[in-house]
Amino acid sequence: MTLGIIPLSDPSLIENEKKVLRAAMSAQRLALSSAERNAAADGLRVAFSAYARGMPDAALVAGYMPIRSEANILPLMADLAGRGIATALPVVIGKGAALEFRRWRAGEPLEDGLYGTRHPVGMGVWPTVLLIPLLAFDPAGFRLGYGGGFYDRTLDAYRAGGMSVVAIGVAYACQQVPHVPRLPHDQPLDAVLTEHGLLWSSGAA
């Protein structure tokens, strides 16, 4: 079976293909060595720096605390803070809810959240750029997550409300596939950041 290539129309078949692809890509990501992960973390920081230089003073970038072998963006976040760019982290409010975001800089305290996450304390903010973890992505900008739908609901709320946000997936280059199985509620990304650079999406296929 070739994963992530054949678009399907039956929702149950699409969910099954997502499940199979999710397991395969999780295993692939776990197989990366420590040296590969460290090199990728620095590559992500360098690759994002050119884009960051063009961001307005009012920009607020929401990243994430890496879990489950996700690409490490903490060096990237520290670099942004050093440039004077405001940064934040997501907060999982509950099942079926969109994410909240709170300001955070490296070294500031975090508290335990739902599903093994950790998040800042304080008031909510509205990021202008979202850095979003994923398991797989395709050239059209669709991503495969863990199945909770948190980022899809968040992006839908932003876009439906007319709020400007740049959605950038973060991945190792090896996580790209020809086609991510998708359902109507799946929200596309504007771009994907890998250790090799920033890839702008071609649009829904």
C-alpha cells in the first residue's frame, strides 16, 4: 500500500487511511537519531530567520512545547525572543474546543495541561503567526495531526472570524508525502517549515 497518495471520498475510509499514515509517520519520526534531531532544530531556526526579519513589530508568534518526538522549535523561539519578537504557547482548554494562546518566553514558568501538554499562566493573546506541529504534510498544505482537531478548530475560528493569521506547519523534511487524506473540516496551512527552508503551499488540490 502506498500511503498518502490516493484521495478517498468515504469518510470512514479516509479516517482509516489517516490512521495507517499516522502510525507509519510516527514510526518514521521516532527513528530519527539524536544527531538528526539536533541538526534539524538548528536548521529550523536558521530557515525561519529570514521570514522573521520581515515580520512587523506587532507580530506575535505562537509556537509549541515539543512532545512525542516533534521537531524542536525551542531554539527558534529563543531566537525570536532575542530579536524582540513576542512569542506565545497554546493552551488546550478541553475536548472539542479551539486552542487558547498565552505569551511565553524561554525560561518562564509552565504548568501541566491536558494530554501531556504544558502551558504558560496568564491572559490569552491573539497570535499573528502559528507554528503548528504535525505528523505529515503535502504540497497543497494539508497536515496530518494526532486526530484531536485542535488546530483545525482554531484555524477555522480565526478564518471564519476574518482574523489574519499565518499558519505554518513545522516538520522534518522526511515527513512530506504526496497527498494527506483530508475531510471537509481539515484546514490547510499557508506554509510548512522544515530544516531545509520555508515551503509555501500550492493550494488545495
